[in-house]
Amino acid sequence: MGMIPPAIFALYFLKLKRQPLEVPSTYLWHRVIEDLHVNSLWQRLRKSLLLFLQLLLIGLVILALLRPGWRGQSLEGQRFIFLIDKSASMSATDTKTGVTRLEDAKSRVAALVDQLDSGMSAMVISFAEQPNVVQEFTNNRRLLHEALARIGPSAGQTDLTGALELADGFANPGRVTVDDAGGEFEVTEQQDVELYIFSDGRFRGVEGFSLGNLQPLFLPIGRFESQNLAITALNTRRGEERAEIQQAFVQVVNFSDASQTVVVELYLNERLLDAAELDVPAGNAGSTTFHLGNEVRGVLRAKLDIPKQFNDQLSLDNEAFAEVEDRRDSRVLLVTPGNTALESALSTERADRFAKVEKVAPGVLEKKEFLSQSQSDTYDLIIFDQCQPKTMPMANTVFVGRLPPVEEWAEGAETEPVFGPQIIDWQRSHPLLSLLELGNVQIIDALVVRPPLGGRVLIDSTKGPIFSIAPRGRYEDAILSFEIVGTDEQGRRTFNTDWPRKYSFPSFWLNVLGYFSGSHRDSHLHNQPEKPVELRVNSQAEELEVELPDGVRQIIRLETPGRLTFHGTEQLGVYTVWDAGVVAKRFAVNLFDREESDIRLQARQEGEDGVQVVESLSIGYVDVAAQSLSSPVRRELWKLLLAGALVVLVLEWYIYNRRVYI
């Protein structure tokens, strides 16, 4: 190939040797005679534009075949897995080119895909709340590029664990088999797999995961100095002084290094209701309260009017939504032989805003009046403290220190109480345990009760589950399996736990009232994207329609009458549940996640000069150091060179024809 340019160059030194020809006159052949003066093989090189263009053309083609490019991340290995974070924070627009972090990550992966040789294979996995295999292992670069194009942004949280487990499963499929003698052996030898993680690192480390033959490489996307203003809370509540007046509470957090002034606008059914100017300190939160008045119903939308001088780089959290429903006085029945702590927690002013609580003694369970009321939807919630009815009522229930008269619950319960259970975990994301701290609660004894099929353990202890919840038709039953107040061997009343002395005790019972109190229950839930939403609906239909924020409708079949479980919550906004053309329920999905809204890269100081570097990822017992923020990926030039060669070829053809025919 290197001999082609000299060959072309030599052609311009050649001179054609003419054959002698006799003519009657030379008058018309002066130039021919002049050319015959030199009848040798070579001639002097004269200036030629065509020679220059031909040499340039060949030079461009040779360079293209050599595949030049900018030096950067190069692929070393045979198998590659690309993990691409598509969570909410990856929609930030703080990249050098102004595109989103997700688009920047996809372009980096695309550049790496272009480097794949025939003996290499790669796969692509995207992840947010849930992982998704976009393309399995292949050496087809076209398929990999098409897979990258299919990855879209998400508003969900970041969870790397599921993506790592998927990657491990595909990297090591069916390694061990069993022969006829019962012995195990390796089917294939394990090969190292290069694991590229493209993310801004807005998540906690992954515990209990072994990388094995996965060789991780973390390439962070984003900047240290990125800034964002975010709505992190939108709640509706009753006024502290006047319970008939509704209020809207909006919280805004400033994820930047300077204080900001922002205007919060509140809309009701897309009509501007009010606006307030809010000063938010750097790295801190500010809040404002709007008075909605009485008899307010509809969709609330809070929006940030951000100053032009503030470069807000994430728009997903600039709006928040909430549904305001009609207030209905819910009825709650407390059946107890006497429990001062529980009665006090259910008789506060705040508790009264949720429901009217009635108190009766266990003896009423035998009366016909109670049996009639319990089977007629009279109460939204019945709390059985140290007692149980003969049959389950047509209402939601909470049992304290006792089991429901249902075989499914009895089958999962220990026959004898256990002593000294220590709380080790509780479901903070569940509304019943929202904003509670239970690690300091001491319990003397408790029953270990496992929920029936379809139930959930909400509080787990060193001895087993002590608080669970399970559906029962269109109702729910919650079991707190330890007594608050008990009776000792002498028959004296005594406390079985120090929980009533903690701030979490009255908060828990407020959560109980808020969760079970009729129409109030769903309006206080903070539904987050890509997480299932469970709703009670006043309908016996087998199918309902759910209208998404973009107007698309989905038909959802109800497994249990009156209870809707919806999983398609990828979009932010208000979802409407339709029952035969009538609105049965609305619910809102908001980001409300400080980890995702704080789009600044997590940094640490390194060296004597205190240089900022990206915090490493913790995967199992391995700290995966981040590559340089400016780590370029290889940029290929051969396509541009071939395009230039084509232009030169067309120009050379044009000039040649002009010289011949003109």
C-alpha cells in the first residue's frame, strides 16, 4: 500500500514515445514538433493540480484504513458488559455538550462499541429502580447501536444491585453441572468479563455481592459544581388552628453553593391559586404553606419559577402533584380493656383530624349490636387491643397482642411467646412506618407471627416477625404481636414495652389512622416512580381503567375486588382511575428523592493539595475507583477520512473533465 503514492508520482514523469509519421506539411503541427524535441522516457515534472488531488485521495484512504483516532479508553479483553444508569439524576444537562448525562453515557458506550473486533462480544444493561437487559451478548455492532438507541430516560431511583446480579448471571451461565455419579464439574472455564459502569454514582454501595470474574470499571458522568433546585415535598393537611381549613405544604431544597430566591406557584385544576417567594439557603431546605380554604377538591400542582441567572440542570423535580379529595369523617373503633398510652395517642388533636375514635370494652364483642355494625361497613378501622372477635368484621383491623380468628394467621404463629426480641429491621418505605425510628424500642415478650400468603412483614426482630400486614378481600389486617400493656402473675397491669415513652409511638398511631381512615388514606401516600401503588377503590368491578399522565389508558384487572395494584408508574404526574366512565380515584407520582435531586458528583479530597476526585463505588468488599472525569473514549476518524476522500475524488473527476472538454 505504501508503494501506491510513489507509483502515481512516477506516472507524471513518464513521456510517451511517438511513432514517426510522414505528413505533407508541418504548418499545423508546431506543438507536436516541439514535443518531439524530447523523445525520452522521462520528462520534467510540471505543476499539476490533478497530481496533488490524486496523492491526497490515496493518503486519506490509507489513513482511514489505519483507523486513527483520539487516544482514550480502549477495549482490552474478549467479553464486555456495559451498565448504563438511566435514573432520574441522569436526566441532568450538565455535560459539556449540553445533552443529558444519559445521552453522554450512550455516546461513550457507542464509541467503545465501534472498537469491537470480530472476536469480541458485548451486552448492554440499563438500570434505574429495575434493571433491563437491552441487548444480550453479541459481536454485532449494529445490534448494539440499536440497543443503545432504545434506552430512554427514567424518573426512578438508582439501584445497582439488580443490574450487577443480571450481569453476573449472563457472565457465568450454567458453569456447574452434575454427572451420572453425582459429581459436579465446570462446564466451561470462567472467563474474565470487563464490566463498564456508566453512572453519576447517586446511590449507596452494594453490600453482600461478590464480583467474581467481573472486572469493574466505573466511569462517572456529571460534574462537581452542578446545581439544582428541587421540590422534595407537597402535602395537604388540615390547619393547626382551624381543622376545616385545608393547607398545602411545599418544601424546596437548594442543591448549590449559594443561597437562592425562588417563586413557588400553586395551581388547583390548572388554575393559578397562589404564589410565594421563598429564600432557600445553600445546601438546605425552605418551605412555605398555602391556605386552600374549605371544600377544596381537585389536582394540586406546585411549580418552581426559577430565576434566569440560576442554571437549574434537572427539570424533573421542578413540579410536584397532589390530589385533594373530599374530607369524610372516618369512624374508628378501639376495643380495649384499658390502655392509657394507646388511648392518649388516639385522642390528640391531630388524630381527631383523621377520624372519630370510639372506645368500648371487650365485653361489647358478644353483643348483637356490635355484630350487626361490624358486618355493615360502619367502621373504617377496628383496633382490637388484647382481645379478638369471634368472626372478622367488614372493616380494616389492627390487632395488638392477639391473633385474628383466621386459620391463615394461626398457621404462621408460634404457640409460645418469645422473650426479649430486639427490632433489627422495619419497612421505612411503608406508610404505616413512615418517618419512624424503632431501633431503640425495648420489648419484654412477643408472639412471632408470620403473615399469610400475600402479606408483608413490616417489623422484624431477632426472634422473627412482630408486625405484619395482609390483605383480606378489600380490607387489610395488621398484627402487632406484642402487648403494649400486659398483666403480670399477680394480675397487676404492667408495661410490656417502653415504646410509649418514645416519640415514635404517637407518630405510629397517627400513621395508622392516616393509612386506614377512608378517603384520607391514599392522599397522604408519597408514590414514587417505578414502584407499585396499592389503592382502595369503592368499586366491585373486575376491571378498571388507569389513565396515565400522558393521556394513555391501561385496563387493569383487579385480583381482589375493591383493591387496585398498579405497577406502571414510570411517569411523573397524576394518574386517574376510571370505573365505567366515572372517576373512581386519583393518585400522584412524584420524584421526592434528595439523592436523585442532588446531582453533584460525590467527591472526596485526595493528596496534600486536597484535589477533588469522584468517590469510589463500594461493591461487596471491593472499592471500585472512578476513572478521571475527563476520561475520553476512543473517537474514530476513519469515517471522516473516507468522507473527505470521496469529496477529493469527486473534485478530481470534475477538474479532469473540465480540462479535457473545455
